[in-house]
Amino acid sequence: MSALLAGEERLRPGVLANQVDGAVRGTIEKAGYGSNFPHHSGHAYGLFQQERPYIIPAESMPLAAGMIMTLEPGIYSPWVGRHAIRRKLFD
């Protein structure tokens, strides 16, 4: 939940997608679960569902007003099971 909230705080027009990813990923890494977070932190949602900007370390596209975004932090490990927190945010 902390990772989700950290990402939500950064979802603002003009913020780079990789900055949002850094907030989500950094929170998970600080908690000691970085190796159990093998995928993206989220993405824009549109006609084709998953669209740019992708919330990943390599994405330098800035967020824009009116974008629909999803954040999907999840820790995947054999000893925790398959758990994730997902919340769709609408601007």
C-alpha cells in the first residue's frame, strides 16, 4: 500500500513516467522486496488498454492532464503467494 500511495503522490501533469516508477519501485526496494517486483509499476489506459506512458524506469514521457492511469505495485514471491494492490485513478 505504501508503494501505491508513493506513486499516487507523483501522478501529476508534467511529471515524467519514470519518476512515478521510481517512487513505486523505490518504496518496494526500501522494504526489501525489490527482487520480488518483476514488472512495470503501471501504465496509461486508453483504447488499447495498456498505452504509453508506461510506468517503467526507461519511460521519459511526461504525464498530461486528462490521462487515465493505473498503478499496479505487486510483490510476487513463493512465500507470500501472488498478491498485488491495484487501483485505477481517473482524472
